[in-house]
Amino acid sequence: MNLFGRLFGTSTPPPQPAIRFGRFTDSNRSAEQEAAFDAALRDFDKENYLSAYVSFFNYLLDVEEQNVRVREERGELHFEFFQGSKKITGFANDRKLYAEAKIAKAKSLQSSFMRRLLEVNYELKYSRFALSAENEITIVFDTYTSDGSPYKLYAALKELATHADKHDDILVDEFETLEIIDLNMRRGLPDWEKTVKYDFIQQEIKAVFAEIDHGKLNTDQYPVAVTYLLLHLCYKLDYLTKPEGYMMEVLECIHRIAFEQDGKNAAQKNLVLRKEFQKLLDRPREKFFQEMYEVSATFGITPPIDHQNVVILIDQELPNMRWYADHGHERVAMAVPGFIIGRALFNFALPLPDKAFFHLLMQIMEADYFRSLGFKPLVENGVLDEKSIKSAIRQIVEQYENDFPRLKPDLKKLVFSSMPDFAESFLLMVRELDLAKA
């Protein structure tokens, strides 16, 4: 019986389920959205402020996400939009624009969380945390319309929205006197999906720890190999499980520590990174489940890069896998391509074909996890399904060939003899893509 049968006594979910992966990005806006932003700029220059703001929110509107709602009432524009688990509301008139998001409600006022918010305020450029008369922690932004250009609004509302989404779970998790509010925009995940994701998190962390402690490679002599293992783990957990709240903050902390210029060598940093992962192992299951949900988003937090920068990422790291592969350290070898695609997906908004190909490689590398989620397997008993993989590549080409007419991956470059050889050849194939637009 398969995983779902063992757990729940039922069959697997339907093939190719509608499960989202990775971080939301707003870098690939439609032609209609770009035209709306241009209209907002023109109307703002003419001092037609409300008309400019209507066009601005049309620019933010993602038809599939249905993330923005706007209405006019008595000469004022009232708006709301979603960012993760938070709803941002506000109004605009001929004189000012105001926006706010409710973060949490304080059962009692304590200096600990108030000091934390005061410290964050020093980092903010446009918005600020405040306390309402009802002891609700809010984050607010306001501006005179004459000073509220679409460029400023985008930067300010993005800052407000992303900080609101980031701090609600974190603050409530850390301070018992706070309770979450404004939860109506979350979509809960089914228990079977939460279970698969939780088990994957635990199993993957333990597997990496076991490789470090008991693998054939002398990790004291090769600390960079450990760094590859830990960062590959960080990025794939972020992409594949889409964490919110505490776990998301831990993974972002791991990323920051790894690249921080603090004078520590690789071995010293690895010890710190491992302690952060241990926090996830020690975290109760029910805490994970509370932070597993789907949400709509308006702003992406990753900057866009072009294909040439993707090529640079591949060239910088891919040669490092060959020594590990040739000397029988397959898990470490696979951590290198995993690090490349994971870091790219974690840090950047990639060109759509690159993102699709990287997702496909992730699906192949983590075949058991995708199978547990109900996806058609591309690897059976460790053997790569060459026919299905090539078919999946052709589907990506068909999806994007209108916008990228030179998208012609060379399937002859692919090597199916082993997983490391395949991953290396796959990235070399992606490296050679021509993503010139039509």
C-alpha cells in the first residue's frame, strides 16, 4: 500500500494536484498591467489623483489571484489587497492616501514586544508600526496625494505589506500576550498534505545530519561540502514546503548567516547553521501545522534577473560537483546542483522558462516527495524515466515558445546514466538556452 493508504486507508490524491511551490513573484506582469501603470503615471502628472490610483491598483491586480479590490464611494477611493496572511485596507481622496494592516491584538501591553516594534520602525522607510485604541498592533502608511506618485506608492505599500505578512506569525509565536487577528484570507491545507510536508521536513533534516556525521566524506577536512548540504537543504525546504511564520524566518536566518561577512570560517558557520535546523527538528508538529496554509499575494520579495545571470550562477558552482561525484560522494555531489537551483529560486525572480526548468529538475531530484504529493513520478526505483522527462521538457517549450521563439533545449546533451550525471547535463542544457524574446 502506498504512503496515503498507510496513513489514511485511502488512495492517493488525483494526479498532478494543484499544489503551489516557491515564492510569489510579481516580476512577470501582463501587458495590461504595464499599460495600467503607464496610465497611472500620466494621470498623476495631470493631478488626476483618484484616476491615477485606480489605474495603479489595476496594475497590482492579478486576475488569477484576485488579490485587489477597489471601490469609489462619495468621492473617495477605498481599497484592500492581500499579502500572504494579511489584508491591507485603506482609502484615498484628493488630499491624502492612507493604508494599514492589522498584525495582532495585545491582551496586555508589555515592553518586550513594544520595544521590538520600535526597533523595527527604525528600519522602515515609509511605514511604521503603531498601537490602536483597541490595543491592536497595526502597520500604517500615509501620504499627501501630491507627494504620492505611483513609484512611491509601490515602494511604500510593498514595504507595509511584506512586513505585515512577515511579522504576524513571528510576533504571536514569540510573545504569549499577543493573539493573531485578520485570518479570513488564509486557505487551509488538507491534513494529508500537511503530513507529507511535515514528514519531509523532518526526514530531510535528519538525513543531512546523518550524512554529515556518518557519511564517507571527512567533513572536518571538507567543510564546504557540509555548507553545500545545509544550504541545499535550506533552499529546497523553502521551495517545496512554502513555509510561513517561524519556519520561514529560520530558513531566511540560515541564508543570512551563511553569506554574512562576520569573519567566521566555513566550519564555524556550519555549526551555527546546524543549530538553526535543530530548532525545526525540536519544534512541535502542531506548530508546523498552524503555519501551513495557502494565501494570495500582491508583492514579490525577490528581484528579477535575466538568463545571463542564471548562466553565471551555473558557471560559478557546477564545476564543484564533479570531484564529489567521481569519488563516490553522491549526496554531496547532488547538493551542488540542488544549491544552484535552490539559491536561484530562493533569491531571484527568474525568467519563466528558467523557473520552469529548475522546477522540473527539482521534481526529478525529489521524486519521492512529489510522488507522495500525488504527482506523476519521473523516477522509478532510482531509474530516470527518460521518455517522461523529455516529454516534460517539450511541454515547457510549448508553453513559452510564443514569447521565447528561440527556446530550443538540446535534449541530446542529457545524460541518463546516473542522477549526478543527469543533473549536471540538465544544467548545462539550461545554460545554453537562448531566451531572446519575440
